[in-house]
Amino acid sequence: MAPISLGNRAAAATLKARNIEPPGGNATPRPPIRMTLRAEKGTTLSGLLRNAGIPRAEAETAIAAMRKFFDPRRIKPGQIVTLTFDVTGGTRNDTLAPGKFKGLTLPTDYARQVTVARKGDGTFAAKMIDRPYIRSLVRSEGQIRQSLYLAGTRAGVPLSVLSELIRAYSWDVDFQRDIRPGDGFEVLFEQIRDDAGKTVNTGKIVYAALKLSGEKRAIYFHKTRDGEVGYFNEKGGSARKALLRTPINGARLSSRFGKRRHPILGYTKMHRGVDFAAPRGTPIYAAGNGTVDYAGRKGGYGIYARIRHNGRYNTAYAHMKGLARGIRKGTRVRQGQTIGYVGSTGRSTGPHLHYEILQAGRQVNPLRVKMPSGRKLKGAELTHFQALRGDIDRKFASLAPETTVASAEN
Ligand SMILES: [Zn+2]
């Protein structure tokens, strides 16, 4: 924390101000003094204003006015607040001092800021105004030697873009298995800079492609006219699939589908699902939209649920600690809805999710099965998408790949 000075505006200003802009000349009316302050850890907006010498009642009225646009409790360390004051003191710049508090400005994100200004009657009024920013597209690409994550980091792809990329492909690509040396990626993403040229945010991925074993899988960001936002492949098929391969977050694949020595029974047995080790209580998601057709105890499976997605596919979840509230036979569920929690019930050696995909009643390998696809664009929507895709392809081809400093992958 910086030293705090109460009551003395000049002292407060020298202690905390990054920058004070004195007005030029001595013309009347004199332009206000602007004081730029930076919020520190533990700073409240009210504290910040009071440290600048603003009387409590004025500070509280100004803050109350901004509340409908910005919750002052959301102020973060490093956030810049600009205060404006009338000028008091002599006519020479070195004798000027901040006078009556006139208002403040606070950026709420890269695109907007809230301003609060004192009105003639002494009350304060707030409004939101746009901030200037520059949106540009960045092309990045690289060879994948070990993992997409390492390759992306090495190519300078921001972490937020990289995780979005991994999420967008997670319907289709098993990142623990499908990536081979020699594979590659391309990505075109938005970058947002403020008017000083500083990168303030990364926007969405506009286009990406993975080259896996010589096969290129491209996806394009698209918003349909009925409002669905997502990634679509070259043919207009949604990258989002009808079923999740991994219906759990942050889990480690601990046992694959296929023959294995059973950890409890000791003999070799077919493992008809995949196991994800995760802490007890981790939420388990419905892999797709459907109807619960079994929910309860089921022998060695322990607490078990099965969802019927359509005539062809079912998914099953075993060894749960318990079912989520409201999950019973006949419950309709949506993709991503929590249906239960990781446990170790039934024939199990530790907390994990045993997950099965059943195709026409038979278990298939969730990591290998060709997923039923989600939405496919048709008609005018498809024509519109294809035109947009052409624009994106041309844009990508016209940009030079971002130059990056090579560093060792490890
Ligand atoms: Zn299992």
C-alpha cells in the first residue's frame, strides 16, 4: 500500500498521482485539473477518492451515480481512475491546486468507460462512453512437435486463444492421442489494442486449422441468422458435436477402452469404457441432449446413470458418488448439464468416472467413435457462410505469419 494522506489534496496528489495535467495559460474559465490515479491492492473507489481529498459525502454521491453502469466493488488493482477538479490558487502553473471535485472517469473494459460529472445543482450524473480501440487480425502458425499447447505457446499465441482453440477442437480431436510429430496448426484471431497501441485484449478465433497426419481440419467462426454462435467446418457442419468425448472437466484419462488386466479381479478383461480420474465430487456432465433412462445403483457400476440421446446413441456414467438433484429415469437433460458427481461406488479402486458410449446397444470406444455431428448449415445460411469463409481465407492468405522468436520446446 502507498502511504495514505487524508485531507490535504496537494499532498495526496503528490503521493498517488501518476500524472497531473496543469491547464495552460491563465484564460478564464480555466480548464479543470486532471489527476490520474491507479488502484492498488485492497483499494476501494471510495478510499481512492477520499485519499485524493474529496469529502466523504461528495465521494459517496459520485459513486452512487455510477452504480447503474459499474459496480464500484469490481475495481481491480492496476485500474486507472481519472479525477477532475476545478482550479484554485494563483495564475501561475506552479501555484495551481485542485479545487472543487468535478467528476471522474473509469474504464470498465477496453471498449467503454464510465464518466461521472457534477451538474449545476451539485448532484452527479453518470454515463457510459465508448473508448477508442483498434481491432486487428493476427495470423499465427506452427509445427506441432509434442503438443498443441507447447507449439501454440512457442508461436506466441496468447493463452486465452490457445485454450479456445483446444476447446473448439475437443469435440473431434483426442489431444492425448491424435497429435503426431509433423502435425501443424494455423490460427487467425482478433487482437484489440488501445489508442496507444498496447494490446488490451484478444478477441475470438476467426479461423483455425489443424493438420493431423496430412489431413487438414479447418473451422470458421460464424454467427447464424437465428443467433447460434460457434465454429463450423468447410462444409458448414458445426464443430460442436452431438456428444462429448470427455463429459468432465480437468480430469486425467486413467484407463482406455480395450483389453486390460482388471485392477480388482486380476484377470484380463475387456474394458468397455474409458476412465477419467478426478477428485471425488467433481461434476459429471451429460454428454449430449437426451433423456435419462437409468439412474440408480447397478451392480459393479455402483451409482450409475444412462442417457438415451436418440435411437442410436446412449451414454453411461458409473461409480458416481451420487446423482445430481432432479436426475431420475425420464428426466430430460441438456448437453453439459451436471447429472452426478465423481465417486468410487461399486467395483472401483478410487474416485473416477467410468464413461461409456453405446452405439445401437453396444459399447464403443468414446475416444475413437466417429461422433454424430451437430447442426449443418443449409440453403441461404450455407451460401452466406461460404461467402464469409471465402473472405476469411483471402484475409488469412494476405497476412504474413506473425514473426516470433524461436525458443526450445520442452
Ligand atoms: Zn472403467
